[in-house]
Amino acid sequence: MAHKVHQPFADINLSSESWHVADPIGVAVTICDTGRDNRMEPDMPDTHRVPDRDEDLYAWTLHQAEMLAQGTAACRQLDLNGLHEFLEEAAEEMLSKVASQMVNLMAHAAKVAFTGNPEVIGHWRSECVEFHDQVVDAYRKSMRQRIDMEGLWHRAKRKVRASFADHDEPEPNLPEACPFTVEFLVDPDLDIEELITVVRHEGSGIRHQ
């Protein structure tokens, strides 16, 4: 009885870039013509390597950036809904960072202006410089219409009152309306002493009981 010779890679489709073959158990493999030693690699769906945004946001972000960098052919792997949400969240985070540092800057300027404790003035003034640097670094002109100075000043006043209560100082009579503009706070050449003077002049010192 004649025995049939088994040829595991008999069905070969040739192309200019790679050979696609089928082995005896039906697993597709690709022999890549890369100019190096030919290697056989299993065909895997592209989605197999796509990170999940909820499981690993960092890996997902890097993957989206890589797909964008590769151009149109790779864009089919983009998570468009997730990318849209992520970009909106990133923009909000950038705006929130600026707003928070503006609150800290205004609050510390007010604390320097109204405190009766000379031992903390130097520290709070130094903090003003640090917060202002962070505001200048993070602020972009496109944020201007999204910044509510009255809302930020309200938050700053809460911080000042809480800090004074913690230090057993009387509650200061802070200006009702915000004494600063966005343009004033984001000026890279802002004079911290002028910042403190503005809030001091707008307020009236210690609240009378």
C-alpha cells in the first residue's frame, strides 16, 4: 500500500511582500519577506493588542497616539468615542489646574495682606511666588472665557477664613467682589507686593464683631 507523503506547507500563496500558508491543523501563519531571516508568525487580529481605556489609561493613551502617528491606515484601530471623551477630560483637567492655582494665589495674597502673625508672612509670600509661576506655566489664552473669577474668589475666601480660624486669628473682612482680573494674575511680570496691596486696599482689614 502506497503511503501519501505529507506536505505541511504545500498550499502557498505568494505575494510581493509575504507568503501566506496553511499548516496541517489549519493555523494560518505568515512568512514575512523583510530582507532578514524569514520567520513564521501567527496572524492575529489588530484588536488583540488594543489596550482597554478603563483598565490601563496610560497604555491606551500611548496606543492612540501611536495610531495617529502612523497615519490613515492605522486609524481604523482608534477608539474614537474614547478618544473624544479623553480629549475633553484632558482639556478640563488643564483648565482645572489653572483655576486651582489661581485660587491658591489669591488666597495666599489675602492671608499675607490681613494676617496679624508676622511669623507666617514670609512663608505665605513665598507660596504666592510659587503659585504664580504655576499659573503662568499652565495658562493659555483660550481658557480666558472659561474662567469665572468671582467663583474662584469665593473659593479663595473660604480658604482664607478656614486658615485664619486654624491659626486663631480673627476673621478678615475680605473684599466681596474679586479684586483681580485674569490678565493681572497671568502677567509673567506680576509684582507679588502689588498683588498683596490690591487685596489689602480692596478689603477693610478685620471684621468688626
